[in-house]
Amino acid sequence: MTPGLTDAEIDRLRLLLVEDDIRKVKILYSQLMDAGRIDELAQLFTEDAVCVFGKFGEWHGRAQIRENFGAVDRDHHGGVPFHAMHATTDHWVEVTGPDTAHGRSYLLDLITEKAADEQPLVILGTYDETYRKVNGQWLIERCVLQFLWPNNDVTGDLVDPFGQGGITPSAAG
């Protein structure tokens, strides 16, 4: 017979469920962007969200985020669904309070319309993000895309994006 879970194990399971909810937001971000579903993509951001995207500028508020993602989709992807695939990997999430969290994921941006003998990789970078729970739903509050390759275009907070002396994993508790 298996003994019951301890209070600490139950707390850890609750935390894992929150982390999974936040990771789902990031997965939907890439899926909706690549599918060209810009209105739904914009709903993943808080009303007062900020996006910092290097050469694409700094965007403030959900309305501007929607407008600018629409322009990127039209101007860079021709409005063609899955012209690009934003593979986000290695998503680290740290829950900082009942309604706040931050995280980092890696970006591998691929163009799907390249010939088989052409290099499809166009960008390597990291997403540094803060999340806020609003009306029971986790949303992106701040998204900073650090462009690492082929052109290095990073903000000053790449090494220490969360002001805590670097990223360290949570205690397994």
C-alpha cells in the first residue's frame, strides 16, 4: 500500500500545476502566432503588457501588441499560416507569488518555405517574461525577446533578467 502524500508534496503538486498553466500560455503564444491567429494571440497578454522586440520596437498595451503582431504577420509572413515556426524550448518558470511569475524560454525561429537544401533557421534568441494572473487566467505581462543570432541585439538584462543575481532552479522541496 502506498502512503498518502505529505503536505509538502501536495504543495509541490499545486506549484507544478501553476507552472504547467503558465507553460501552456507560452505554447499557445507560438502556436497562435504561427497560425496567424493574431486576435487570439493578443488575448494572451495583459491589457497593460509591454513587449520589447529589438528591431521591431517596444510595444505597449494589448491593442498595440495586436496591431504590431498583425503587421509582422502581414509584412514578414505574408499572412500565410505557418510560414514561420517559433519553436520555444526549455521553458523555465519561477512562481513568485499567488498571481505573479517569471520565466525564460529559448526561441528557434524557422522559415518553412525554404527549399530542402536551404538553411531554414533565421533567429536564435531567448524570451524573458513576467506573467500575471488576471481573473483566474495566467497572461504575459512583459515579454523581452533577446536576439542572439544572427545579429546580437540584447537588452542589458540578458544575464540577469529578473534582478536576482541570475537564474537558479527552485528547490525540489
